[in-house]
Amino acid sequence: MLRIVDESRLGEKLSPEQLLAACHEGRPLTAYLGKQGSQFRVKAWDLGNGHLEVTVSRLTEWHEAEWDAVAIEGHLDALVRDREERADELRAKHAEQAARRAKRQVRQLCKAAGVDTLLTLTYKANQTDLALCKAHLKEFNRRVLRVLPDFFFVAAFERQERGAWHVHLATRRIPKAIADRNEANGYKVKSYDVIRRIWRSVVGDLGGNVDVSRRKFTSGKTAAQIASYIAGYIVKEFAEGEKWSNRWTKYGDPGCEILRKPTVLGELDSLRGAIELAYSLTHVTQSVVVSRMDRWGDWFTLHAEPLPRGVTRLC
């Protein structure tokens, strides 16, 4: 591994093109060689609602290389030419990285918000305009808030085989019935009938439906399982859609701090010690649902979620 650093702009992440321009301007650049380190950094996300995520990653040790300005310029020039030749490949790689980041954000947001229901908004017509779909979703949220003031959801957009868009919603605490605002006697109607009626009023002649079969499918599923389910659409649509187009959004107050940064718990000298630390963070009221290590022993991840009420681990 090799890293070139502009000593006048420490802390900034610069592209090879920016570094080459800095080299041409005569700014001081330094080359560093990286090698596999012996320590492991442990980071943890306490997402609330009994959800915990922990990662363990091997650190890289960096040492200054004895490269002069000519060697650094030659390396950067070759790197820039290579990036130009592999532009399509690099764009695909960056899109994949963006998809993974989006997947993690959606997964953690769903856990932190405590989602418990999955719905799908569809069109009867072959509605292929993503911008229009997003506009419909925004208006749908505005109208639902009139009858469900605490309405919150995370949405993932997916294109059907015929080309029409539909929207998967991970939401929570939808009541069985909602009072009809037009009835003085407080008559109540089924909440999903109201939600379906609102979506149809928004899309008009395009025709719409709210698929509650997913609600039945996810009935009894944990927030982590629903989060994993909807996050899967994120990766799929990043791979198939226009690069950098937003394929997910959220509406409403999740009731939590959604941009929580992980807590760095320290740097340990052994992978075993780091993994033991990760497990020590779990509680008897939690179940470890993900425990995975890569084949080279460079990283480890652990996800824990709350056990059903009244159930505790034996150890």
C-alpha cells in the first residue's frame, strides 16, 4: 500500500489529480508505505432499542518512504493515466462503495427507529419517472401526517421488470384503526384502508395500491430483520440504476439521533482480545444475530438485537 500526502494540507483527502497538481506547483509531498499492522481497532454503535453493532478492524502501519519529488511525480502521473483508462471500472467500484454505505445507514436507522412493519406502494400504470415517484411519496407523507401525526418511515425505491417504480416502506406502530375525521360519532376505519386511500388520492389516474402482504410477511419480524430486508433493495438499485441517484429516503422523526458516530473503544494487540471485547458489550437480554470474520482475520463484525420480552440468555 502506498499513500502520498500533501504536507501543506494535512487531514484532507486529496485525489491523485489534486496531488499531481500540487506536485507541479512545487508543494511538499511525502510518500508513505503501509503494511499490515498487529493491532486491532474496536468500534461500537449503540443504536438504542437494544440494538448494538461492533466492528473490529486491523490497523495499517505507515512508514515514510525515501522517495524524492521526481519519483512521487512519476508515480502520480502513471496513476492518473491509469484512472483515465479504467474510468468505467472505477465508477462502478465507487458506486458499489456508496451502496454499502447507504445499506449501513438504512440498516442502522431502521434499528434505531424500531421499525416493525413493511409496506409497498405501487402503481397500476407503468409509471417510469423516478422524480415523479419521489414527488408522490412526499405528498403521500404530507397527507398521512394529517391522520397519523407521528408517521415515520424509511423508503427504498425499486424498479419493476416492466419499468414501473414502486416504494418499499419500513415503518412502525401503525394502529389497527384510525378515527374517520369526517364522522362526528368517532367511527373508526382500518388504518391500512386509510393509507391505501391516501396513496390512491395522490397518484390519481395512474392508479395505486398499498401491498400489505409484506406487512403480513414481516409480522413478528424484528427491527433488525426488517432493516436487513429493506437494505437489500438499496444495493440492488445502486447496481442497476443511474450512478449516484438517491435510491432511499426517510420522512418523519425517528425519535433518535440518526447520525450517531461509533464509539472507538480502543486498539488491542490481538484479534482474540478484540473479539472478546466485542462480546463483552452484549447483555443477557440481547441475542447475537451476526458474528462474522473475514478469511484473513483482518476484520470482525458483531450485531446484537433484543430478545423477546421475558427471555434472557443462559450465559
